[in-house]
Amino acid sequence: MNILKSLKFRQIQFFLGISIATGFTSQAYSQTSAPKVPTPIELMAGHQRLFFQMVVKKKFTPDSKFGFLSVSTFSSDYGNDLDDLDLVMPVLINYNFYKNFSVVTGTTINNNVGLSPLVGLQHSIATKEWVAVSIASLFLNSSRNIELFGIYEYKPQISAKLNIYSRLQYLYIHNTAENLHARSFLQLRAGLKKDAFSFGLGANLDQYGPEKEFKPNYGIFVGWAFQ
């Protein structure tokens, strides 16, 4: 059992390391070769868990129809229980074929359903006040999981230097082979944003497996959008 826990922990460390390295490499490339696109990171200290998220969304070149997207989330309880480590990390390549619509392909990993290649459809919109990304995908594995993912931010300006910051983010994975719930979450944020810095109150509502084991986490978040 200790060996399995150690392997699980190393797998999570490996994929989290890939996510962070990819994010900062993509950020460095964009600073020299393309218009700046923020790479937001967030840390939330909750009453049960510590939560981290990084969103990387880049084009390969300024005029390319191909892009990269990863919304990596990682959380752990404060007792460092290896059974409570949680990772969700898609690594997606998208191709914009019509206005805000793209086809996506890549891989995803989370510690509840494992690693799988996938294909899907993405719709995204980004304005000064709104960010909205919706993805529907099919896992190319034996369970034939269907995944729905969305991240929606609303940032209206309330003064010359201050914005409201709000976000709704969700994930739902359904095992179609056995017609069972596999993994889902709902994340809510409400706070303020000043330039690249955001902060406020947060709630993460996670469910796991066919029994929909519920693990809520409420706390305070801080975020920074790297340019």
C-alpha cells in the first residue's frame, strides 16, 4: 500500500511539474513572439484543503489557428494524506475552424479516472469583462468517459483601478460504459481584482466516484495573472 501511495504521489508530482514548466515556457515564448496573453495562477487556503490552479491558453504564433490549453488544478489536505491528493490536468491542442469554435485533442489525467487521450469541441470568448471557455470531450478509453468543462469569469470595472472578480468553473465526467458518475466539481469565486492581482472568497465542491463522495472546501483565494 505504501508503494502504491508513493507511486501515486510521484505521478502527481510529474504531471504537475510538466504543467508548470509548460506554462512558463509558453509564457516566455509569448513575451518575445506574440501579444501578451495572461497566465493566471491561484492559491486558495480552505478549511479542509490547500488548492492551486494554473491556466495556460496560448496560440502557437500570433496568426496561427492552432493553440494550447491547460487548466491544471491540484489540492491536498493539510495532513499531507497521500490518499487525499487530487489532480486534474488536461493538456489540449486546439484548432480554430470557425470564429470562436475549435476542435481539441490531447490527453487528460486525474487521480480518479486515470490518464486518457481525448477529442472534443471547444467554444471560447474573451473580452475586457468576460472570459468564457466551454469544452465537451470524449475520452478514448475503455470507459468511454464523456467530460463537460467550463470556466466563466466576469470582471466589471467599479473604479479606475479596481474590478469585481467572479468566477464559476465546473467539471463533470460520466462513465458511459457503466452509466456512472466518475468525477465532478463546482468552483465559485467572489472578490476583487486590481491589475494582475485578485483576491476574495472561494468554494470548491468536489464529488468522486459512483457514490458521489462529497468533499467541500471553503476559504480565501489569491491570484496573479502573469504577463
